[in-house]
Amino acid sequence: MLAPDATLEDRRRSRPAVPIYRGRRLTLAPHRRAPDPANLLEIRRWVRQARGPTALDVFCGAGGLSLGLKDAGFTILAGADSDPASVETHLATIGGLGYLGDLADPGDFLERLEVWGIEHVDLVAGGVPCQPFSRAGRSKIRHLVESGVRSPFDARTTLWRSFVRIVDALQPRAVLLENVPDLAAWEDGELLNEFRDSLEDLGYRTAARVLNAYEHRVPQHRARLFVVGLRAGREFKWPRPAKRTTVRDAISDLPAAPPAQREERLDYAGPSTALQKRLRRGVPRRDADAIYDHITRDVRPDDAEAFALLAPGQTYKTLPEHLRRYRCDIFDDKYNRLSWDGLSRSITAHMARDGYWYIHPEQNRTLSIREAARIQTFPDWFRFAGEPSHQYRQIGNAVPPLLAEAVGRALRRTLSTRGRPPQRSRGGFREDLLRWHTKNARNYPWRHTRDPWHVLLAEVCLHRTRAEQVVPVYEALIRLAPSPTSMVENADTARDIMRSLGLRGRADLMIDMARVIVERHGGRTPETREELLDLPGVGDYAASAVVVFALDRRVVLVDTNTTRIIQRVRGLERAGHWHFRSETYDLADSKGADAAFNYAMLDLGALICRPSQPLCSQCPVTKDCMAYQSRRYLPRQAQAQGGGR
DNA sequence: GTCCTGTGCA
DNA sequence: TGCACAGGAC
């Protein structure tokens, strides 16, 4: 027994670790209907005879996306991935052809497709590896780049360029890309815009949206970005939300299993919920009373004690101190017990390391491999090649099959309709907006500059301040300090100017900023987003403003004004930044959100599309505005809105 | 395979 | 501030 005053270090040392146990590697035979990979004639015949719309799954992983698309009626001709076990899983479960190789350069893959006789497919789908874009991964990678461990030119852009090259080579009727939502926030949306631009350049009309898995029968908090590209002016209709399911719906029928349960096959009594019945579909008759891979991790004695004390919804912090091995100031959610009637947290590849976020609702252990697969909505006949930790990784990285199926069905519906040119040509909104703006633009001195330093000055002054108030300050500052160097030299005078005009708090910030530019960048205002964000007082908005107004790049400036406009025009209630950016991408047309577009949006928000009592009668874009249109057709809302006069 | 330490965005 | 999802060392 340890003394009550034992340090964290003492407690750690005293704890017996669970002995390392390496699970059995599972080997899977190829699907019985898959062509023999050694027999080229057979492969070509198989490709020729493929029915229904055909698809290719690149970066296929275990095949969650493939399975969903298959269930939606697509024939998956081939899956490609750089991970051997994933390709093995894909070949065994999905069938078709498998390509094992690095797709950073897709040349070899494209050659192989040609050899196989695959010259055309209806759909190219894929989940480009997402770790570089995801939340916790991003900063880690930045850290690694800074410390020189990793090259900044990592695979994150090459991989989607590969994807575009494959699309270009095969010219499919449709394209589907899956990724983590943070891809949309990367570079303030520029990366996603570039990706969509390159598809649009190839003749695809693109749409992007973040879908929540729990809206498509998957009992899990899991938001994923989907980008769809369609030829021939087709309009994609996103799948409608379905009835939600819970953890209970997914796993309540599985037999109780102790920690360290290693039996591959256990007796099974049968499904009880609709979801369980769905996930038992396709299980061979001989396995009707068996469940596979209900394999669990061992649990350390101290963790077992902690799990026992942890009710669903309770946090790590509430545990007695002797059971907290991890620093409490960082982790308040190190452990998480699932609740029967709730959603699971997102099943991630991290399950291969520890399962602390996924403690079984009743049993004092983390989720078994089968339970993780169930919560990802993999059917019970679906097994994963490799060692247990590798199986967890494949499950965590997969697109939930039922979510993929929902998107796949929506795609099939769209593809089966005749392509029609869109009713309004794209660009209507942009043209109308800019035409209005040529006569109605507000004229501010900072709108005439293309000097990054001047834009920066203006943005710092404008933060939470009315533009009219900023005009004299800005003009005086530009005269006094046309460059960061002169700002440092005239720091006292600059401070006086700003103080006299009531922007006192901002003065020191601006002088700091100038000093850093002089010291770190030789007096030249930096031109990359990272360097701009590193300056004191520069946030996302200011960095984007510099990039758009001074450097000719195309980024949507998301603030309360533009958000409000998009909200009204698109009829959205509440949505994340990514959503607004995505909608703005559509409205901004092929020229994108350049300086002209952003200025016009800012002015529209300030002059016409005001927070209260918008001047819809003078608005140039009512044709495209859902709020305006629906008010017209819903007189009750119009009264409610107009009641205040 | 296991343990420990985080970050980013709304 | 809370919530949702990471990676490295050994």
C-alpha cells in the first residue's frame, strides 16, 4: 500500500503493467467470386462482365466505403491501398481486384488498371488518408516539422493530387471523396477550394458537405466531410437523415466477455434489434449461432478498479486520486464509459493504442474488436486481416458502411436521372452582387492598398471598431509608418495617434507586431499564412484578409456579416465554419472568393443584409435568397418578420 | 502492445 | 470553457 502523499511518479512505478500479449494474426482467403489475380484472361473477362455502375475505391483501407457502395448497388472493380493487411481484408470481403502500393505517384496503379482492362468506371471514390488534417494530429505534425523530424512537404497534398490524377485518367461520371471535416478548415479553406477547383477544371460540378454518421443509422459521433463531383450538370441531392440508433442497438446482443478474451469464435444467441438483424445479414448458415472476433484487451488491475467506479457520463476527474495515472490538468476525459442509450464516440484508429474512450456500458473492459466493428456498422461476416491492433486500426479508419451506403444510394439516384443543364447558370449570384457593388461600394482608404503591411494595420484597427472611426487613425498611421521599420522608429508618435483616437489598447500590439516583422523577417511583411499567424495580434481573420486583399489569393472571409448573408441566402440555421465556406464556394463562382467578392459581401452585409430589418427591396441577390423567397411564400413568417416595422 | 501526453475549434 | 479526436517512446 502506498503512502497517501506518494507522488504521481511513485504511483506510476508501483503499478504492475499488464503483460504484453500479441494476438494471433488473422489470414483471410480471397472472396470466392473474385477473379484469380494470376489469371489475366479471367480478370479481363470479369471486368467486362461487371454489372451495374462500376466503382474504384482508392485509399480503400479495409473497405467500409466499398461495402457501403456495394450495398447501394455499385460494383467495386478494385480497391487500392498501401497497407497489405487492408488490401487483404478488401480482397476477402469486397472481392474484385486489389492493388497494393503507394499512391503518392499513381502512375503504376493506372498502368495496372490498363492491364486489367479497366478503361472506364462510373465512380472514383476514396478517403484520402486523413491523419494530417485531423484535429489533434495537425499541431503534432507542425511540431515535428519545426523540430526538423518531418519534412513540411508531407503527403497531405500529394495524395489528393494523386486522386485528381486518377480522376483525370479515368473520366468517371462521378467522384466521391471522404475526409475529416478539418480538411475544410485547413489553410482557412484554401486547400479544399483548390481541390474543388481542380475537379471543376476537369468538368465536374462539385458539392461538399459534412455528414454526421448518427444521422445515417450509425450509433456514433462521427462527422466526415464528403465532396461529390458530377458531370453533365447534374445536381447532387444529399441523403436525408434516417432514424438514429444507439450503442444498445449495435451491441446489446453480444455475449458477455471478460478482459483478455482471446477465443476467435464464441456462441451467439441471435440478434434482437433492427440494427443487429441488419448486421447479421449475410452471415453463413453454419455461423448462425457463432460470433467472431469478440476479442477483448486485458485490463490493468488499477484500471479495472477505476472502470468499476466509473458510471456512464462520469469523468476522469471524479476518480479517487490513487487511480489517476495521468495528469489531471490535461485529461478530464481520459476514460469514457459508453452509455447504452447514447452514441459512441468516434471509433478511431487510436483504438489500436488504448480503448479508454470506449469502456463497455456494463462490463469493466474496453470494446472488443467485434463491438468496435458493430459500432462502425460492419456486418458480422466481415472480418479483418492481421493482428488485433491492426484490426482495430482498420476498423477505426473506415467509413462506416451504413453511412457510405446512404451516400452511395444518393449517388445512384442522381446518376440514374438524366443530366440537365442547371436552371441558372453558375455565377448568377456573383455577377448580381458585383454589379450592385460597382455603384454601392463603401469607399475606405485601406481598400486602395495592396501592401500587406497596410492591410495588416487596417485589420488590427478595425477589430471590433466601426470603420468610420478607423479612417483618420489609419490615414495618420500610414503617413507616419508606411513600413514596419518606420513603425518601430516612430513608436511613441504612433502610440500618441492611436491614444488620441481611442484605440489605446491596440497601439502596443501594433508596435509589437512591427518589431517582430523587423526582427524576424527583416522588415518585410510575411506572405504566408503560418508566418502571419505567428505575429502578435494576428488571428485567422486578419491573416486571411492580408492573403485576400494584398496577395491575390482566394479565401472566404468568415465574419458575422458574411455568415449572416450565407445563412439567409442558403436557408441555413446553424452550421459550422466549414459549411459557410463551402456554400460560399458555390456562390463565388469559378473566380472564387477574391478581393472583389469579399468586399462586396462585406458591404452587402453592412448596407443591405443588415442583422435586423434587412433592406430586401434593394437587395441585388433576392433571386438566390432562400430567406427572401420563403418569406414570400410563407405570409405568416413575413408578418412576424415585418411586425417591428 | 502498452503507457503517457496532449491540441484545435466552436 | 468544453468537447472531440491525436501521436511518440519503448
